[in-house]
Amino acid sequence: MEAVASYTPASMSLDPETRLKDTFAAAIATIGGDAAHGMDPAIRPSGKPEFGDFQCNAALGLAKKMGANPRDVAQSLIDAADLSDLCETPVIAGPGFINLTVLPAALQQAMDVMDTEALGVTPDSDPGVVVIDLCGVNVAKQMHVGHLRSTIIGDSLARILTRLGNDVRRENHLGDWGLPIAMVLHELRAAGVDLDAINLTDLDAAYREAQAKAKLDAAGLDAARARHSGPHRIAELEAQNEGASASRAAAAETLVALQGGDEALRHDWQKLIDVTMTAVQDASDKLSVTLGPEHNCGESTYRDDLQPVITHLEEGNFAHVDDGALVVDMPDRERPLLVRKRDGGFLYATTDLAAIRRRTQQTGAIRCIYAVDARQRDHFRDVFDAARIAGWGVNADGHDVELHHAAFGSVLGPDKRPLKTRSGTNATLSSLLDEAIARGTAEVTERSLRASSPTHGLDHTALAAIGRAVGIGAIKYADLSGDAVKDYVFDMDRMVAFEGDTGPYLQYAHARMCSILRKGGEDVSESPWGLEDVTERRLALLLLRYDQVVHAAAASLQPHRIAGYLREIAEAFSAFYQACSVMQAESDDLRRSRLRLCDLVRRVLADGLQLLGIDAPERM
Ligand code: ARG
């Protein structure tokens, strides 16, 4: 042990794989000259334990570029790479592969360093204020699965970035302003509906009614739809059509009055918001996401910022008048971004510009992240470019700002078409969540009937709490485990199963580890590491990657990297548990080392699940 130089986690990765990549990248640069340019160190986990833990395959490509013998190049790389504190003497195999085995002492020491509350996760090197735009429901409309995805993904991104030391602000950019809301307000008032007795289902129906009326003469919108313009842009184009219908004219009048501060309208408008938010709060409570009224930051909160945005764009010559409308030209595309309509009205994009302005110039954000449906890609591309043109790509402190659309795909039904959650049918969002909770609870309750189950004898309340964690964990994992931009099929049977690529599978693996540790019942926090079996080594090496995985998820804004990693951990744990006895280990030291390994795996699993917003019950 003494021979091993100390790791300093802040400056050097704990993860042997990362260290090997860094070391070989430097060695390639040293010996390769020009040929080294753009060369990947090509460090891969070994396919077979007899080849060591890792392989470096870079010598072959480099030799080709240098016109040299690959085995000679491999030897030069080994000579140039200082690995004495990390690996046994590297072995050249076949045409020039380098086999690498991590020194037991180095592995043990790295595991010691990792075994703290932080689990080896280091803070971001440049943390700052990050705004996460999530949920984004529309007032008077039923929350749909897209808003569910936005909430789940946004909440997970917020957790990940918080974990790395950023000051995260969740903002719910409520659709509570503009023509659509004026339409429904007008519709309800015209019909004389009592707004005190209304619920979201009625509101949603009124919304559809209003929209249907407004669409009667909406010619020429097919083109907009074909270009995948978002719902707002389509609504706006509708509003712009010549010869707007009477209902749209009335809605436009209502909007003007609302914007002008008409008392009675304001009062009714607030009612619509309250009704909507009650339903949203109900869904976020069921989901146990961190989202409450304090995160509301609706479109209406920008109403006084819109004119200043326009003035800034005009004064800086960033926008110009085109056929009566104000537009920002995009350098690399034909279609400009419309920021003020001919009739003087503002748009969804204008509000989003005002939001970027506030987030970067007042809140001081260095990252603004939008967890929003992929179908709004064009909208965000235009808005982000316009914001940069306006000078808001740099925040008030002169720090560059990253504007990022964390786009997600659609949730599909069994027919492979976008899942519809509609009021009046049995598939509202809320009923979907209730069903998941009921399925989780049924599964957990049934398992508890077996005398050998760790949940046997728990009371109804305890079982319900576990069942709820399982049902909601199932939904969240299904949402977060795949690449978010891809569509996925909502299949409740598959999602709640304890086997397969599911949330409950990971939760169950965690609960099993808890059982083992309960049986172990001893404090192993200081026990020396054994880690001799190949399955133990593999598990340990995987654990040491945790820091790197969390950072990769944060940098790419892809929670699925964490999900995939946790699944690898659970599988490696299974392999270990099958190959090695824990309680019946050959010696006391070995038993303690293995219990300590179980404990560290359990904590990484729980921590990773927490970053996905998934609870990890101790018994299942
Ligand atoms: N209300 C919008 C919708 O339902 C989503 C809002 C997304 N956030 C934003 N800043 N535009 O499509």
C-alpha cells in the first residue's frame, strides 16, 4: 500500500479507466508527433479476465499512421505512459494490443477514497445559476403526457445539476397568457358558465370548443403543420389569417381587454389558473417531483417585458419591419423569426425572448435548459439564435450562456400513435398515475403474503408507500431510461415488472442489498478491501466510474446515461452475488469486505435513483 502514490480526487480521477485514457492520450501525443492528431486512446474493458481489466488498442491505428510496427509502437506507448502506481506491468498481446491490470492496492485505495458520503462525485469546475424550464402546462387545458415527460425529465436534470454544485432554479413556464387563453375565457363568459363551479374537465372542453370554432376558416395551415411548427405557432398563424372568424375577433378583443387590466376579466382569468394549478399540483404530488407554486413563472409574468424586448431589438437594429410585422433575420435560414405581428400583438417567441433576457440578465444564469417536446425544435433554434443576436448569449456577469433545448420524443400508445390522455375518457394523466400506483401496490402486497418476503407482516400503510414508490418509479424509469429524443411506447405491464429494464428491477436490486446488509448486521465501514474475485473487481471498477457518469449525464443533459449505468451496476452485482458467498465467505475479513462492497453498491444505486427522482425502498 505504501508504495502507491496518493490520489488527489480533485485533480485526478478516481476512476482507473479515466486515468488510463488520460495517460495514454498523453503518451500518444508524446510519441506520435503529427500522427497523434485526433487519435483516440481506445481504452476498453477487457473481454476476458485473463487479458486483465482493460485493453489499449491505440497502437494499431497509430502505427499505421506512422508507418511503423504496431508492437514497437505499443512498447513505445508503454514506455511513455507512467502507470507504475496504477497498473501491473502492461503486456503486449497479438498484433499490438496492450493488456492492463489495475494493481490491487490501487483499486483498494481508490475504493477507500470513494467510500464517503459524496461517493466520489466531484463538483462541477464552473458551477453557476442554471434555469430549468419544465412542466409548461397550459392554463385551461388538461395536462398531457408531454407535460408529464417535461416534468419528469426537468426534475431529474435539476437533481443532477444540483448534485454537481449548481444553483438550480426550476421555472414552470405556464401558458397563462395570449390568444388561446383569451379564446377560452371568451367562450366561457359568452356561455355564462359559473367559474366558481368549474373543474378542469369542463375548462378543457371549453378550450376545445373555442379552438374548433377558431379553426373553421383556418386555411393554409397544413403547410405550417407539415413544417412541424409547434402548437403555438399554428395558433398564432391561425390568428393571423385574413378574414378571422367572428369568434377569433371576439377572443382578440378579450385579449386586449385582459392585457389592458380589465378587473372582471382578470378575476375570471385567475380562476382558470387556480383550477388548472390544482390539477397540476395533484399530479406533481403523486409524482413526488420538486415542483410547487413557488416555481410558477408563467407567460403572463413577462407581459411588461415584451415592449422593452422589442425596443431593445429595434434600437440595436437586430430586428426590422417586414410587411408591417417585426422580424429578426436569421443568418442561415430563409424564414425570419416573427416577434411582433402586424396588428401589434406579441407571440409565444416574444415571451420566450423576454424569458431568456430575464434569466440571463437578471437571474444571471449560465445555462438555460428547456425540457420541452422535440416538436418545438425549430421554435427554440430560432429563439436561441435571436437571443444571441440580441446579446443575451452572455449573462450579466459576462459569462457565456448555454441555451439548450433538452428535447424529448412522444409517448406512444399500443397502436404506436401518440398516447392520448383526454378528459372524459379513462385515460387522463391523473388516472394513469393512479393506475401505476395501484399496480405497484398490488404487486408489493402480493409479494408480502409470502412468509419469506422482507415485507411480510408490514401494515397496509407501509405496503401502500412502497407500492406507490414502485408504481411511480416504473413510470419515471420508463421515461428516463431511453434516449429522451426517441419516442417510446407506454406499456404499463412492462414498466411495472420486477424483471427487465425497469425501475422496479433496480428498486428490487437495492432492496435485496438492504436485506443482505440487515443480515450482516455489522459495521464494515473501515474493513479492508478484498476484491479478489473477478466479479468483485468488475463491480469495483464499475463503481469507480460513478463520478464520470454523473458528469457525462450533466454535460449532455441525458439522464439515461445514469439509468444505463445503474442497470450495469445491478447486473454486475447479480454476477458477484452468484459467484461469491457473502455471509458464508471463506474468512471473516472476506465477509466484511464483501459486506462493505454491498453497502457501497447499495448507496450508489440509491444515489443514482435519487438523481432520477426514483425512491429506493428498503424492503420490497
Ligand atoms: N406551454 C408550452 C406547451 O405546452 C410549453 C412551454 C415550454 N417552455 C417555454 N419556455 N416555451 O407547448
